[in-house]
Amino acid sequence: MKITREFIERIPKTDLHVHLDGSVRLNTILELAEEQGIELPGDPQTEEELAKSINMGAICEDLTDYLKAFDVTLRVMQTEEALYRIAFELGEDAARENVRYMEVRYSPLLHTRNGLSYPVIVEAVAEGLREAKRQYGLMSGQIICGIRHMTPESSLRMAELCVAFKNRAVVGFDLAGAEANNPAKDYREAFYLVRNNNVNLTIHAGEAYGPESIHQAIHLAGAQRIGHGTRLREDGDLLNYVNDRRIPLEVCLTSNVQTRATKSFESHPLPFYMSYGLRCTLNTDNRLVTDTTMTEEIWRAVQYYDLNIGDLRKLMIDGFKSSFMPYRKTRSVTAQAAAEFDSVVRQFEESTGESAITDPSVAQEIAFQQATANSRTPQVYSVAPEDRGYTLRERNSSSDNKRGSDDSDDDSEEKTAVTEEVSQAE
Ligand SMILES: [Zn+2]
């Protein structure tokens, strides 16, 4: 059975890395600007003109070029009503393509121009997402971002906000913004605050800077997931650590090509990461700016890397497993999603008259996934990390990447039980 775009649209999906201010509908920007009497740069009158003015989907010259879009979206995201609407519509767009769980990130720091307070901002977004849940059943949570090119104090304020909204609307903290010259270590107070309060942590790292940035994110900040991790392949030893600890990567394929984090789809490390057994999740990053959807991201991965049903199933399950939902919830949602995936496969097999799995190794991979569906990300511990800095750290040779890896999946603590279950099934 050939994997089609329709099939990808039908399967249950997650989106763990999506920026609210990068994922606004074109017509919503125009309507909100009109309503609020705000002039947009270049005074675009149509969706086409607006798309052009923000470089929607285009490969950008540099970061300034890429950030143009956020200058536009943020202008119309300064009221409760606008935040509510944009959060709801993002949930609606995601739910319509069968995204079942989404973690929406943004920084309240950027929505205070009209005097909104941080808690009011979080509540407005939460209410929009709640409405998406009521209407479409979409599960979601917010990730609050500190910003690298703003002051460490401002990130600390965002960390406090996470703690205040923990177990309500917020599921985690993130550090976003320009990686170069803004190392994670400068924001350690914010990280310590969220970690001391048992709040989940993910950090943008290895997108616009090398693996040193990922090293800091994990060992100094204590990140449980890595946003992007595109340049992790440059440090084989760290790559093995990330693999062994099952630290999930939030891969944003199209966005990486757009911002030149990687030269092309062909040279993106995703297929290498997947074959090496890293826990990869696929994500949109910015639906508007990158002109994408989850269906589109997976479809591109299938086309460029020739993924099979087993690969797709693993990507989908790893998305659910890597969520910041509580463990018991993650467990049941992952099991449900896996069952639904299998049922969609059966429906497509029946309608096409072709078998989805012809390769025995794919069947074996799926049996392993079924047995390990309940495992999730272990906590990463970082005690008194050594400060290696960005520039002091020595590079490892790429030969480190060649360390043997027959453990195609999963949490080691689950392995014993898993092996037993698989052999019982036989
Ligand atoms: Zn991002």
C-alpha cells in the first residue's frame, strides 16, 4: 500500500512545537488589523499581498528577513479577544487535520504593548484552546517562552508565570530567540526556578548554533526535550547521550530549510536520526510563516526520505510519548492513538486491496512499538554541571557517530518487560 497524503491526514498526530505568533491565519491578521485600526507594513489589502510581505513559506535571506512576519502578527496580538481568537483558530486548524494533542508556545513578554498583564494573556490563550477542546476534542497545553535576546530577568518572570499556571493551562517552559551570543547559561535562574518547581522544560537548541548549545540545554539547564537539534549530528558523543537517555527532538523540517538551519530537505539529518534510533517528533514550528501543516510536514518526510508505515507509526507514537502531559494521561492517549493508527491502516488496506506491510522488518518494528507503547521519556538529571561554554568546548570527531546501535527503540527500563511481552505474543 502506497502512503498517500490522504492517509497522512487521517492518522492521529501531535504538534509539540508550534509558535502561536507564527501560526495566525492570513485573513485573521487582515480582519484584526481592520478592527483594531492598525496599519500593517506595506499596507497589504489581500491575503496574497500579506503573504508576500511576510515571506510566507519563502526561504529567507537571514533572521531579520524571517522575523518580518512576527513584526506583523504581534501588532494584532495585543488584546484578549485577538489572543482568544488566534488560539482557538490554531486549535481548529490542527484538529481539522486530526492533530489530537498540541503544545502551543509563545512569550507573554511580547503581548503587553496595550497593557495586558501576563496572567490575562495566559488566560485568553487558555480560553481559546479550551473552546477548541469543546468543539473538536483537541487536547492541548501551553509552553511559555523566555526570549534569548531579551534580559535574563524577563525570562525569570516567564518562569514564575509557568509555576503560577502549572497544572492549569501551562505544561512547560522554553527558551526561544537568537541562539548565537545568548547562551542558555545566562538564563539559568529561570531554569532553576522551573526545575525546582517540577515544571517541564524544553529549549530551542542546535538550530542556529552548534551542538555546544544543545549540551548546555541538557546539562546546564536540564531540558527534557530539545527544540530542533538540527546540529546534534556534529557531536557524536552528545548524540549518543541524547539517544541513550531517549531525549526527544522536536524536529521542524520545513522551517529548518526556510531559516537555512540546513541547506535542503535532502541534507536534513532527520533520516539519519531516525535510522539511528533517536526519538524524533515532527512539528510545524510556524504554520503561517512556514506555510505548513502537520500533514504537510509528514508528507514531505515521506517523500524525501521514503518512510514506510513502520517509520510513520514510530514518528506518530514518539510524538504522543514525548508530550508534557502527565504520565498516566500520556499512556492512555498514546495507546488510543496507536489503536486508531492501526485501524486507519486496515481501512486503507481494505479500500486499496493492498497490504500495508510487506517487509518483515517493518512488521517486527511495529510489534516492538506495540509492546513499548507505554514507555515515555525518563527524567534527565543534571547535578552541578560543568560550565563548558560555547567556545571552550572541544568538538568530537564524526566517527563517534558510528557506535553500533541495534537498539532501535526505547526506554531501557522498559526493555526487559518488553522482550517478555514480545516473546509471549509469539
Ligand atoms: Zn521554534
